[in-house]
Amino acid sequence: MKEQRKRLVGTIVSDKMDKTVVVAVTTVKRHPLYGKVVQVVKKYKAHDEANQYKEGDLVEIIESQPISRHKRWAVVAAVQQA
């Protein structure tokens, strides 16, 4: 059976917290009225157990059970190092 959890790819914009990174995910959407293509950036706090990922890394994150008040994602792997 296929994995049901969502996966996103984004860039780490902050690694200042302990065991947490902030990942900015950019998606491309079309404006509903004017039709212009717009980039939308959303930030997710993701769990990084070993503090191994640094700012600027391109990483893949996956949905997880709530870890804290704002953390509902976990880093799976680095797609590209900074």
C-alpha cells in the first residue's frame, strides 16, 4: 500500500533551534481572478533529531505525529547540501 503521509521538498532557512529546522517550501499557483502565476512560500517547522542539517540545505520533509505545539513534520533526507 502506498505511503499516506505527505512529502514536501524545501530549503532550510533556520537551524538555530535545538532539534528543529525551519523549512521554506515554495509552490507555484495561479491567481484565481487574474491568472498570473505566483510563487507562494510557506514555512514548516520540522524535527531534526541529530541536528545534522544546516541552513541552505535542500531537504525532504514528511508528515508526522505532533512533536510539539508547532512541529508536525520531520526531516527525511537531504536532497542537496548547501
